[in-house]
Amino acid sequence: MKSLDQFIKTAGERAEKDKVYLRPQEFGEIQEIKDGVTILTGLKNVSFGEIVQFENGVKGYTVDLTDDKVGVIVLGDYLSLKAGDRVVSLNYTLSIPVSDKIIGRVVDPLGNPLDELPPLTNAKNYPVEKIAPGVVKRQPVNKALQTGIKSIDALIPVGRGQRELIIGDRGTGKTTVAIDAILNQKGEDVICIYCGIGQKNSKIAGVVELFRKHKALDYTVVLSASASDPAASQYLAPYSATAIAEYFMDKGKDVLVVYDDLTKHAWSYRQISLILRRPAGREAYPGDIFYLHSRLLERSCRLSDKYGGGSITALPIIETLEGDLSSYIPTNVISITDGQIFLETDLFNSGIRPAINVGSSVSRVGGTAQTKAMKKVAGKLKLNLAQYREMAAFSQFEGELDEETKKFLSRGARLTQILIQKKNKPYSLALQIALIYSANTGLLDNVEISDIAEFENKLVNHMEVNGKAWLKKINKNKSLEEADEKELEKIVREIL
């Protein structure tokens, strides 16, 4: 009797161990097809984000679940489908193939090559949609990410793990600012990802060529869903770019992701939602448009050392109309990010480039992500520039100005001039400090404003030839000692 009980117990344990969970394969059929989106019937047990396959082999991505219908965006040629075609659910969610060999490649949102090179081999699949790391897994943002742009590194510093929005009208240099930040990561051990959403193919080709020319493709991935691609592809692009970034972050790397731009991403989602007949809200966007970008940008963070210490820094770009920051998508993304760089058309047209409006721009990480040297040199710079802009506007109506005001306006004009920078010419930390120090301490007060650019060229050339030791020391220590200041002052006076 005892042996029979033992046998039954052992058999039960074995059966439990060898249990096979079978899920019946579900079939549905296409009821409607419209503009890259299909409405299916059947598929009662399909879940959000699950991949389905049509009978001609094309796959789809589930984005809408109602009582009796399923909304699926087609990941491929939707013109080859027709109403009545059979569909089967594949029981897995969408993922993108990633490996170290993706660096230097141009890919689409599904990881397929766009650069005529062979597909990735031995790649690991990373989910396109993923819940962001919780508070426990994160650490504060306190390490600088140098953009190489004087006005940003001095006034609106960006830290590794931060989300800094670049916002402005069409043609104010938003993409240029983001690309210069990527070019400046050469030798900084930062992996960069440029994600083009709804851009012209010619623009993407120009960006790739620029990266190739500056040898930036050695550490950069370009992911493109162009204007000619379906809305489904543009909708997936930023999530796929973040999945690639998470692969490198999990390996303890620092990653910089540029989303160019999220306005077109919101348009593509609006198009999909209207086709799915979701109720339209403000500006015809669906009710969950805020969640679209919040779940994307929350994935950018700096992990604590216990979880590898990697980080994702996000530079999302948003296009405004007539400089209106209070419209729907700009206010949404401003509330999600840790600050914004606001580019203004009037400043751009007056020759101040990058055309950053210091008053409207802010970094919520601030000085904690700034090096000691830059903090010392640019401490009151932002306040002085904001006051100068106000005072310059008022002084147009004033007849007589006292000497103190004239001196303040004179220095403000020179500070504004020294912060002007040519595109695709990022400066090292030490060169930025040398130039800002010269203007901020009053050494250039007697130099004509028209001669500032010439002085800048002379100082840069002198430092790169005769001041290499000084540059190397500042770039390495990231601090400015009294002896360094005296040496710099002597060099500036010699050039003047």
C-alpha cells in the first residue's frame, strides 16, 4: 500500500514537471483595410502589442482592442492584402534585432538594413515597447554630456541621463544643434542614435554623409522612417531607437538619442487613431497622445551602479508654429522633459546662431551636470545675458544712458557675440572656457564687436598650436585653478 502511494505521488510530481501548456492557435480574418491599418474579426485572445501574420506572410502589430474587433497596423506592403484574408496570432510581441555590429549602420524601425549592407547576424532581440526602469534602479543625473556648443554647455547644461527638449519653428537650426551634439561625442565613449521620423530621404542621406565625413559613424546608429514610409513605420521609429539604446545601456554604456522630430511622430499616431475611429480630442489628437510620448521619454534615465550604471540621454525635437509654445504637443512634451532649448526665428534671422532664447530656455538639472571649470566661468552668465536682452530692448526708447548702463550693454553685446558658433564646429570644453572667460571678465570690453569673430579665430588657432598643454590639462581635470586663469589672461592680452 505504501509503495502504491509513493508511486502515485512520484507519478503526480513527474506529470506536473512535464506538463505542456498548449495554447490553441487562433485565426481571424480581415474585415477592412484602410491606409496601412486593418480591422480584424476573430482573435479573441490576442493582446496589445502582439504580432499577427496574414496569409501572404506579411506581419502586423496589434494596437487596438475592442469588444469584437482588433486594430492592427501592417508592417509591410498593405496593398497586397484584401478583405477576407485569414490572419493568425503568433503569441509574441514586437522586437528588434540588436548587436554591437549595428553601430555605423542605417536601419529601418524593424531593424532591416537601408544601407545596402547585409542584415545583422547573431543579433539579440530587444522589445520595442518596454516599461521604463523604476525609481530604485536609477541614480541622479550629475555627469555632464558635453554638446560642444558654447551657449548650451555654459547656460543650459545637459547631463547624462537627462531629457532635454529642442524646440522652435521650422528652419531655426534644431537638427543642427542635435547633430553638433553627436559630432562632439567623438572620443567621449558615448554611443549615439539619430532617429529620423517623417524626414525627407534627401535630409537623412545628408545627415549620414555628414557623419561619415566627420567619422561620427564609428559610434552612431541612424534609424530612419522617412516621409514616404507608412504612418505605422513612423509611429514605431522612436520606440525602436530606444530599444537599440537600451541594449547598449544594459551593457553599462552612455547613449545619446536624438528624436527628429516628435511632432511628426504625433501626426502619424493621430492618423492611425483617426483611421481606427478613436474619439478625437483637442486638435483632433486621440485622448492618449500624452501617454504616447511619456512612455517613450521615461525610458531615458541613468541607471544606478548596481544595475550597470549605463544611461540614455534623450534630445527630442519639437517643431512649433509661429513660436507658439502653448499649443498641445509642445506643452505636453515640455511637461515630460527635464528642460528645453528654445530656438527663435528673430534671433536666427539677426545672425545669432545657434538662435537660443536664453529667457525661455531652461535645464532642470542645471549646475549639477556642469563641470567645475564651466561653473566657475559661466556662473552669472545666464542672468547677465537675460538682463542684457531686456535692457537692450528698453534702451532703444531712452535718450540718455548713464555710464554704468552703457558698460553693461557693451559687455552684454560682446558676450552675445562670443556665443555665436558656426554649425558642425563643436568646441572642446577647454576652448569654450577660454572664449567665455575672455568675454565674461571684461578683457574684450575695448574690442570692436565686428572684431570679436577675428579674435575668436586667433585665440582658437593659438591655443591649438601653442596652448596644447593648457587645453589638455583643463579637458582632463575639468577644473580651472588660479594659475590656469593667470596663464589664460596672459595669452588673451598677448593676442589683443
